[in-house]
Amino acid sequence: MALWVQKYGGTSMGSPERIGHVADKIATTRAAGHQIAVVVSAMSGETNRLLALAHEVSHRPDLRELDQMIATGEQVSIALLAMALKERGVPARSYIGSQVAVRTDQARGRARILSIDTERLAADCHAGTVPVVAGFQGVDEDGNITTLGRGGSDTSAVALATALKADECQIYTDVDGVYTTDPRVEPRARRLATVTFEEMLEMASLGSKVLQIRSVEFAGKYHIPLRVLSSFKDGPGTLITLEEHKMMEDAVISGIAFDRNEAQLTVTGVPDKPGIAAAILGPIGAANIEVDMIVQNVSSDGSTDFTFTVAQTDCERSMEIVEPVAKRLGAKGTHAVTDIVKVSVVGVGMRSHPGIAAKVFEVLAREGINIRMISTSEIKISVVIEDKYLELAVRSLHKALGLETPANPR
Amino acid sequence: MALWVQKYGGTSMGSPERIGHVADKIATTRAAGHQIAVVVSAMSGETNRLLALAHEVSHRPDLRELDQMIATGEQVSIALLAMALKERGVPARSYIGSQVAVRTDQARGRARILSIDTERLAADCHAGTVPVVAGFQGVDEDGNITTLGRGGSDTSAVALATALKADECQIYTDVDGVYTTDPRVEPRARRLATVTFEEMLEMASLGSKVLQIRSVEFAGKYHIPLRVLSSFKDGPGTLITLEEHKMMEDAVISGIAFDRNEAQLTVTGVPDKPGIAAAILGPIGAANIEVDMIVQNVSSDGSTDFTFTVAQTDCERSMEIVEPVAKRLGAKGTHAVTDIVKVSVVGVGMRSHPGIAAKVFEVLAREGINIRMISTSEIKISVVIEDKYLELAVRSLHKALGLETPANPR
């Protein structure tokens, strides 16, 4: 008998009928002898409906009040699921964040979980009652409701699995696992049986939006096996696990991720002297804008070009910040481009196979795709290219790196 | 400078635009130097939307979960109003029941308020911040969310006014006061400047659904002046007050209330012996069915007829309970009628004017309206008549009792 924490997302909870389907799934698993604790998101569309209301009454809604309001989405869905479970004869009880002391810091709209009081939850599991916990929310030390930000329910589930020392944290979603790349771009993309936390982190942060990145970090840190499954289709999904457990399928490369939402900003002709990166990126960081890739080349004539990428939504604001700084530094100019895409090849096998980068560049060259920026890590190679080449790049790399067939099929 | 608790109902909060209008009203009152604490209901339609969802996932939704879910309606509207106030530069802060410890008993769906922790609220008022409190909800000793039942936000407002020792509790609604009778039945109905708590209780319990009856009881018990006003139309509304304060307008009769939702059950030919009423009504009470009027006549031949009224929705269940009892008692038979209406004439002036009952019967007789049942109290005369005579009875009584023009217009 295992203890599983199951998380059902907004699409899985999208209608009373689907909630009934989730209740059926839980009832079946419980009947097989497992203990289940459940974390759910708001019904799909609900959070957006509430946000729209907020923006109708205020141009810049107060963040405390926004959290107070948006947390109701999960409160409704936990109650509905608990009712549906009871309707099927399964003892169940719903909890909002404050009722099981999901304590967070005070960062409105993007709070971090500090602790969970598992006393009631463990007692419920032990007694055969299914606790249904609101994802995405918590409560700060003053009793204010906080939310974890979009996708925060995944993090709630992992935090709960950690606190309850669960055997597995199962994230039910509308896809049936993690794929070698986005099947909408490459139809031959293949579901991975396992992937490591590290690989998943690189995939998630690069735009494969299956799981919230913080939940993967969290699970990796506490060694909680994380499984991504479909709410609508039976199957084993993808198990996200530690590197040493990923033996069966020892491909060098696990997948190809891409991100269409980046913008590339360049400051040209900056005098090549110490402190330039800090001078340019300091004010960007201070404005809470996240910088992704950063490239600075060696200079030839005492000046250099400094390039970095940010989310497209931050592009305009970033330019407003960078332009006066560039002037002050005596740079030649600044420019931004948004018709770019970042493509990343990810795999822990790279550690022992040094030839991958060369192969990636060779494939792109063969297809006549110009590389605008390169950045690498131990288990990842990212390139920025013109966005019109996205499909061509992904498909060529998917084929050339042998992702169509598993190295050691399970 | 006064401290007012203002309550805005679901219609007043029915859309972002209307919420903005409420925020304008509060901002104006506050600018005039008054301290305001606000209680709000869910946006109109929201509670019904949630109930419908619940009934889609369960035939008999669990009551704890129902409370957990339905309380979100008010949570959304307090946050929206606080945002709208801040948008207008008015400091505001929303609170759900648990955040200001609105402690209730554990009666799911119809809980009673035991206490409110006013520390934060009083500090807010003192600092010029408008606290916006969720009506209709509280929290029990185990941290479960409870609700007070339909219209419970009025009670929340009065409880808050009592706890804060407010100067007045103002209930904003979609009508501009309490009328001598329903203007849809008698267009000459007139708004009352004042009415006593006692009269209001009789009017409310008899179907004038302006205020929740428990809120009037509560306000009367703690001597909190209660004012009913319109959210949409400026005006003084109706002040509900103690009898000694109602001097200016000393009409004998304050109004005519009616209730279309009663059913009349009769047990005919019951042997006239002690314990009959208890034998018949005991099981009805045990089934949590509320009995309104009860009439038993003297017997002529050793047997009597026993008649009582219940809500129409309880009629079928009541008959199922009464039939076997009647058989056991050796009664002749049982029957129920639902095409009836109860009309009540209410006024504290009756205490000093004993001729009112005779006048009521005379008016009805003149119009050829047969009285099926009579029941009186110190300040009220109720009759049950066939429902087709409702308009005729109300209009004739309204005229004959001089309700069209105030006795002492203010």
C-alpha cells in the first residue's frame, strides 16, 4: 500500500462532469488499497474570469485583494470534488490553505511555501478519508491569503507530498507525459518513460510548459518521485526521477525544448572595460525583469557588443531602462529584436558525450539556419535563431539526434 | 462624526459597475467625516450559480463542503469592493469571516454568530481605513467555514454594528424602505419613515422580505438603530427603532403583510381529549418542519377539527407524517390545501386600539371574502383566505385602515 499525492489541474476539473470523472479515478485507486491525498486547481477559466472582474473595478488591483479573491477558484473546486467523492461513498474533506496552515512568505501573487501542518492530513489519510487540498494558495503569518502564482498548484502538490512523505507525487494534466519535443511542431515526438529532475528543469524553463518549474526544483530537492499523467487517457505517463534511477532508457539526449517568447536586446559598441555587464543588467534586475541568456564577445577594437534576452512582454520596459545606461556608457547604440526563438537540446548524457554541441551546429548549418546566440550548460545547448526556422530546426535536430526511437525501449 | 456599518446586498454588488457605484457612495460618506465599516453579500446570482454546480456533482451535497464553497461568493465581492475603494484613493481592506474571527456555532448552512473579534476592525476604522467584511459567513471552533443561511449578510451587519458599538446599521438594498404593503399588489402603498423592531419582525416573518428576520431580532435586542435604504436612489429610507422613538408617526396600523407560500393541513373528527395537539405536532417538530398558525375549535359532539399551516414546500412531507398519526388517534380524515394566502395587519397601535380586529373582519365580510382561519397576537391580526382574494383583501384593508396617508406626516 502506497501513499500518493495526486494533483488535478484546471482542465481536469473543468466541469461538474469532469470532476465526477476525477472522483471516479480516485475511488478506483483507493479501492485498490492506496492512500490518496489530493491537490486541485481552480476550474479552467475561473482564475481568468476573476482577474477580468478585478480589472473592471481597478486599473491596478491591490495585490492583497487580488490574492484574497483569486484563491476562491480553488476553494470552489476542492469543495466540489469532496462532494463528488462523498457521492461515491468515499469519505473526503476539503481544506483551504489556512485550514491546514499552508504557511507562505508575504510575496503577493508569487508566495513561497514555508511549511504545511500535516497533522489533520495524515490523520485523514490514516483513517481512509481523502483530504482534498486547495492548490496555489496559502496564508501568511498575519492570516492574509497568499497565492503562489500561475501553475502554483503543482508546487502545492509537491510540498504536500514532501510534508506527508508520500511515495509518489502524481500530476494529472491534459498531456499524457513529457515528450522529446512539442508534437505540434514535430509529429514524431515521443513520450519519455523517464526524465531526470535536471533535464525536466531545463525543459520546463525553456518553454515545455508541462510542469511548473518550482515544483520540479522542489521535488528534486526532496527526492520526491514526480509523475506526469493524463487525466483523460490511461497510461504510465512520464516519471521524473533522480539520475541514477534513469538507467533503462539511456539516451544521450532527452528532448528539444523551445521558447518563442524571448526578445533579444543588444548594446553595440560598448567600451570594453570592467563593470559593463553590471552597469547594464543591474537596473534591469532592479526592475524585477528576468534576464535569460547573456552573451558578450571579446573585443577587437577596444569596444564590444553586449547581448541578452528577456521575455517579450518585458522588452519595451527593458529598452527604456537600457537606453539611458548605454548613452552614459558611451555605447554606439541599442536595438531589440523579437522575431527570434530559442531552441535547446537537453540531456544528462551530454556529460559523457562531448560531441553533441558540434553535431547541433552542424545540423543547423546544413539547413542554412543562422545562429544569432549560443549558450551552453552541462546538460543543455541553447541557440537563438530567427523564428521562421523554428520547425525546420526542431525537426532536423529531432531526427539527427535519434529522438524518434528510444535508445533502450522499456 | 458617526460610526456607521453599511451593508450592501447582492443586487447592489451585482456588477463591476455597480460595485464602483457602491465605492463612490462610501467615498462620499467618508469624505463627510464619518467612519464606515462595510458588510457585503455575494454578487447577485453567484450563490445560485455555485449551488447549481454543487447539485451537478452530488444529489445531496455535503453540508460542510457546501458552506466551504458558497462562502467564496462573498470573498470575491469584498475583494472587489476593497480594490474599487483603493482605486478611488480610499484606504480599504477586506476580511473573510475567519480573518476577523466571526465565530459561529456548527449549524451548517444556518449557523449563528457567537462573537466577532473587533480589534483589527476598530483599528482600521480609527485609522481611516474602511474594513470590508464578508457577510453571511463565519468560522466554527474547528476552523470550518460556516454560513448563516439566505439573507445572513443582514445579520452579519447587525452583529458587526453591535460589536463595534456603531451609531447606526444601514442596510442598502434594492427597495428604498419598508412599505405599508407590497406596492406590486397595492400601488398606493406608502414608504414608512419609521417602524418598530416588533412591527418589522411581524412584517418580515409574514413575507415582507426586506430584511432577514434574525437581523431585526438581533438589532432590537441590542438596540442598534437599523435603517433600510436604496443603493440606487437617494433618500432617508425607513428607520427601524424602539417603540418610544416612534412618536412622530403614530398610526395605529403600520402595514399589511401577506404570505403566499403556506399550506393548510386539517385533521378532521379527532376525539376531543387532552394531548391531541402534542400527538399531531410532536412528530412534525421532530422532522424540523416549522408550523406557523395553529387552530383548534371547541367540539360539539366529542370530536373536533385540528388545523395548522406549514410552508408549501413542507406540505407533502407533513401529510406523510400526519396521516398515520391521525389514523392512530381515530380521526375521520386528513386533508391539505395549498391555494391559500395569509394576510396580516400589523401595528403597535393595536395595543391601545382594541377595535381593529372587528374592523378587519367587517372589511373582508363586506367584500364577500370567506375567512378560513384566524390568529392574533398583541400587535397583529392574521387571516387565511383563498389565494384568489389576495389583491382584493389587501387593497380593501389598506384603504379602510387609512394606510394611504400618514397619520402624522413627517
